[in-house]
Amino acid sequence: MTAIKYNARDCEFEIEDFANPGTWVAVGPNAVNTFTKGREYETADTTTFGSEGQAEGQNMQIGKTITLEGFRLLDPDTGALDAGQALAEAQAERLGDDSLVGFRMAAPGDANWEVWAAAYFQLGDEGGGNNDKTSWSLTVTRSGPSTTAVKA
């Protein structure tokens, strides 16, 4: 089959519940309206006199992030946040070893999750203007390698 474009809105994101390891909670889809996956590379300069003035180097390390942005969802009757957002906000307050928890994502039609078994969470800006809905953003940073898991 020929590869095709797919809808960003059909991607899935889940955070592991730190109080119940192995339990995954969806982040969005009613909250998220954009996401951005980022990569950061560390390189080593391997240039020598023998390089004759031409730069040489190698990738030595890769870091991965994903930023989710959208709207902060609040139940007007109970004051409770969306379950995924509440869990992400609680996780962002944890420090040290406790700051690491699982995160996973999948594109539409994927049979497997891309799993970041250890990731840390940082909240972004929140706010809005007179005629806006309140914004919400979260950056998840992978710590260690990615793995995969079969989607159930």
C-alpha cells in the first residue's frame, strides 16, 4: 500500500498513572489541538589536520520531546480537570526519580505504541484574552530509549 498523509487530530497520547503503574490515561483528545515532536542532537567534532579544512563530525546523542497544546478542560460542576491533564499537571510537580513516568503515542492505524518508558513533564504557558478559552500546554521529554508495545 502507498503511504498516505494522516490527520494529526487522530494521533493518540497517553500518560502512565504514577499511582497505578501500568494504567494509562489519555491526554486529549478534547483538550489537544496541536502537537510538535522535537529532536535535539549532541555532536562530536572529529575534524583533524588530515581533514584538510573540511569539517567532520558524528552524532553522539539524541534527545526527544513532544509538546501538546490546546485548551484547559474543567468540569464546571465539580471543578475537576480533564483526567489526562490532571495527571500530567500532578506529574509535572514531582521531582527526582519520581519525576519519571511512562508516556506513549501512536499515529492513526498504528498497531503499536511508541513508548517512552521514562519521561518527565513540564507545563507550559496557560492563559487567554478577553474572548479566548484558557490555553494549556505540556512538554514531555524522553529519558532513555524508546520502545514499542502492541496496542490492545
